[in-house]
Amino acid sequence: MTDEVYVEDLLDWFNDATSKKVDPLNRKAAKKVDKLEGLIVDFQEACENLSTVEPSAIDKDGISAKSAQRLSQKYIRELEKFVIPEEPYSYEKINDLKKDLGKLINNFMRLGRKLIPKLGQIYKKEIHELNYYFQNLGNEWKKLNKFLEKKFKYMISIDQVISRIERIQEVFQQITEIKKEELDITSKIDDLESEKESLENEYNKIKQRKELQNLSDYERDLSKLKQRLLGKLGSLRKSFTKFENILGNKYWLPEDLKTKFIKYYKSPYKAFISEEIGYPKLKGILKELQKALKEKDLNLSSSKSDRALSKLDKILSDSLIPIQKKIKELRSSIEEINSDPEIKKAFKKLKKLEEKINEIQVKIDKEKLNLEQINENYDRNISKIIKYRSELIELIKKTAKKDIDIIFEQE
């Protein structure tokens, strides 16, 4: 028959299952610890008696009395450092007690060899008493050693199971806390998503205003026209660069056209939109450039020079005027909408909403990252607990001679 035990009840179940064998061992261990504790107390009293012996008349220089005081103090100091373990008594506790007792005995032997020979006959009774307790300590060490090697050795398996139970309970507690944290973060993300959705709805409602939709259309059309214009002017950039290198030698531009030429070279779109309809200054620049191309002074191949002249001729024949007019029209419409106080107010509101939405999105991303880390931690702990459960079931079967299935509440 297999016992089904919840993980939180596992330690109590195991203690009950092994009590018939463990309880007698614990009682024997308790008796040995109590006996040793009493022996330590008696030994300490014997040491104190040694220090209270009246000095002898024959101890004229006081060497024996001083040695007795030193021996008493050093023995008492060693005894005070000796720690008696508390229940429950594991194998490790009793084994450490045996080791500490062995160290205590060795220290007593070292101190005794050094100081006891210096004591006079007046301390014969006290020395005999110390030897009696010393021998008893040695006997207790032997008994503890035998007890550990034979009967109490069973507690190694018990302690191992208890340690594994505590480990699996700790991991299960971590999993429980992780699940709670996961629920908290998921709830927080849901709240943030809901808040973000509400703000986005408000944002989209404002954006649905006809003026703003028109503005969006105008800006999109203007962007397309800008790209068309830059494509046409950009095709002459190499010619512009070559022309710049020879300006001031064979070819000249008036100061106003020279200034405009630099603007066209650096920022052609800005230079173009500041022109009057018909772009007279650009034409003035291009006419001088046309001369240089025809004279082959730009060091371009014939094919490149011909292509440049062809594009230049189109621009000089007013091919950019439709684009120029449409740009001015769109810019005027955009400026008109943007100057409306209500639109300004709407833009201000949109900006605040956008900032708030972005702030919330940052929080959402942060919480999702936390959730991802928590889920990874959860998976690691689940892997651990699966491994620990199978190991523990086998260990309990060997130790308690019982079949068991460990149940988790979350299963």
C-alpha cells in the first residue's frame, strides 16, 4: 500500500513512520548526553576544589600553589568552552560531541603533563579526583564512539531523509511564492494594459478630428513631394561638387547666388522652399553650371555630362514648378491648421497622452521582463522538485520501509 502524503506534512509523517526505531535511539543518546553533562559539571567542581587547597608550609616558594592555580584555571577554561548539544539529537550533533570530547581530553592530557608534576604531595587527593573524572571522560568517549559506529549509525539515513525533506519543502515554498508573485505581476500588467488601452482610445478619438486627419494627409503628401524633389536635385549633386571646385576661376556667381548655391549644396530642400515661384535663383545657378558642362570643364565623362545636361534642361524648363506650387500649397494648409488655437490645444493633449502611453509601455515592458525571469525561475524549481521527489521517495522506501507518494497542492 502506498501512502499519499502532502509535502507540508511529510516531516511529521516520516517521524511517525520511523519513531519505533528512532525514539529508543534518541533516548539512549539523551542519556549519554545527560551523563556527560553531569560529568563535566563534576569535573569543573573538582578543578575549583584544586584552586582552594591551602598552601603547604613545605611549599616555601609557592611553586606548587601557582601550578595548581594555573592547572585549575586552564581546565575550567577548557570545560567552559565545551558545548553540550540540545535535542533533537542528529547523528551529526552526537558525532561533533564525540570529536569535541576527544579534543577536550587531548587538551587535558597536554596541560596535565606540563603542570601536574609541579604539584606537591598536598594535592595528592585532588589529583586523584581529577584523574578519576579524566578516566570517566575517556570512557564516555569510547562509549560514544561505539554507539555512533553501531546503533546510532542508523541516524545517518534518518538525518539524510530529514535534510532532503527540508530541501524539498523549501523548494516547494519557493514555487508557491513564485506563483503568487507571478499572479501579482500578471495582474499589474493587466491593469497597465487596461490603462494604456483607455489612453490610446482617447488619443485615437482626438486624432479622428477632421482637421487632424487632413493635417496627417497633408504631411504625408508633403513628405512624398520632398522625396521627389530631393531625387531630382540629388541627381545633380556630383555636378554641383565639381562646379564648386572651379567657382572663382573661369566661372562666377553673384554674391546672392553664391550664397544660395552653398545652401542648395548643404540643404537643397530648405533652399528650394524659400525660392519664389519659378525658382529664379536656382535657375541662375544652373545656367552657369550649364555653361561649365557644355565647355567640358567639370571633368565628367561624356555620358555623365550629357545626362546632367538633360536633367538640368528639364529643371530650367520649369519642370519643378508643379512640385514647388504643391509644396507651397501643402505648407500653407499645414500652417493654417497648426495656427488654430483648438488644434494647438489638441496637439498639446496628444503630446501628453503620447508621453503617458510611452511611460506605461515602459512599465509594461519592465513587468514583462520580470515575469519572464520569474517563469524561468519557476521552471528551474519545478525541475528541481521533480528530481528531489523521485530521489526522496526511494530514500524513504529504503529507510522507513514504506511506499510513499508525495503530493503537492498545486498539482
